[in-house]
Amino acid sequence: MKAPRLPPLNALRAFDLAGQCGSFVAAAEALHVTQPAIARQIRSLEQWLGRPLFERHARGVVLTEAGRRYHERIHQALAAIHEATQDFSAQPDRAWIRLIAVPGFASRWLRPRLGDFLQSHPGLRVAVEPAAVLTELPVQRADLGVGYGEPDDFAGPTELLIRPPVFPVCAPSLLARLGPPGSVRALLRWPLLHEDDGSWWAEWFGRLGVRARPISELAHASADDVMALALSGQGVALSNPLLARDDLQAGRLVRIRPEFCAMQSYLLLGPAQGLNPQARRLAHWLRTTLAAEVDAPETSALTACPAPPPGAG
């Protein structure tokens, strides 16, 4: 039997990463080699195949049409090799999944539910690391991540998990003391809790037709901190059903206006080479559990209030 003629594996790995990143520099960083080394590998593969795979531009590289088709199949093949190797070499007593996530999601949604995942996946263990500032997956200490923002805010592969509605909440004691706000604009006179310089609240007001720039005199580290302050009656927080549902149902928090709007998203962050088999199981559980919660009647009831027309408030 004649052995099949295959291109060099190193060249294929360089091509796969460069195709994913759209950059020889990013591929070089992922493989811990120099950019000229990646360029040489790609050039040797193009010579081996007898056709160009990339269009070179001053601002980066773009796959040719032939390169795009080839990349789809090579990426699948390398992912299959990676999965087979992980499955073969994985030790059950070392099956840790390292997850890094924004603090509010980690503490208020994920931790109370992780027991269900572990019960249905015996032999796996999960280490959760909260990270208030998360712009890419730190592959040295995490297998996958959950960030909050827009896909363009993050380096590396991202996948949309959920874009939840955002609405104001506070403790019942604060509502009783100040009385219900008669409009969205009336919230400007309330003590607003901030995670930043006021931009988050300004965007929320703007999407509901109120032009305002709230002043943030104190910015807190994360949504988790802001929610804790809201629970203690110190102000109004912008929240979403994932973070606030349990407290709303228990009466520890109340929605003080019916308006809401979708703003940013929770995103799954992965490494350039793809998730390992254990991380893929956790990623699948995250997708299905979040989808089920969004469709649940008790969650739908939290998001069913219609937003006002533009200019209201």
C-alpha cells in the first residue's frame, strides 16, 4: 500500500491559525514563533499546492476563495486530530475544566447551577475564575471563558451565548423610601450605581429616548459588586434576568420601571485551536441551559414588559 502524499503538518498548523486570525502575526504569537517563520510555512504550503492561499495586504491577509475552501477542510481535520489526541491521552483523575468568566455571571448565575453540570458529567471538575477585565481567553490559565460585550471587543474566537434585556432594579426598601419613578427620565434623580464613568447608564437611557449623561462619582469593579449594593438598598442597578431572576422572584429586588432594552451579549471565548473535549461538554451545557432558561415561563415573565416608543420618558 502506497502512503498518501501529505503536506508538512507544521505548515498546515500555521495555515489554519493564520486563516482563523486573518494575520500572520497573530498566528505567530499563538504558535510562539516569529512572523517570518509563519510566512515561510505558508509560502512553502502554497508552493506545495501550486496556488496562492492568501491575498497579502498592508493591513493583514485574507484567504483567497480557494484558500477559504481548503481552510474549512483543514481546520476540521486538525480539530479531529486534536480531539482524538485529547480523548486518548486524557486522565479521568485530571479532568479539570478551567473556566474564566465575568464576575456577575460567575457568581450569580454559574456557581448556583454548576452542581447540575457536575452531576450529569461524573469524572469532570470545574475551576471557575472571575475576571472583571476580560478581552481575550488567557490560554495559560483557562480552557474557555464567558465574557460580556460585543464580539469585536474580544481577541480570538467568540460565540454568542445570549443577549439579555437590561432593566433597572433596586431593593424594595429604596422604592418604598423614594416612591415609584413616574418615567424613565425620573430615574436621573435616583442614586444610580455604576460600573464605569456613567457610559453604561447613558447608553441605556439613550436607547429609550432619553438624552442624558449621568455622572459617576464612584465606579465599582463589576456587576456583582453593583448588585450587592442594590440589594443593600444603596441605589439602582442595571441588570438582566440572568443576574437578577432569583432575587426578583424572592422579593429581594424589584423592577422599578417596565422598560428594557437589549444591549450587550454574553459570549463564549475559546482558544484558537478549538476547545478540548471536556471544555466542549461544558460549552454545550452552557448553550442548552441558557436557552432553556430564556424559554422558561418565569424568565419570560421578567422580560415581557414592552419598551416604550422612541422619545418616551
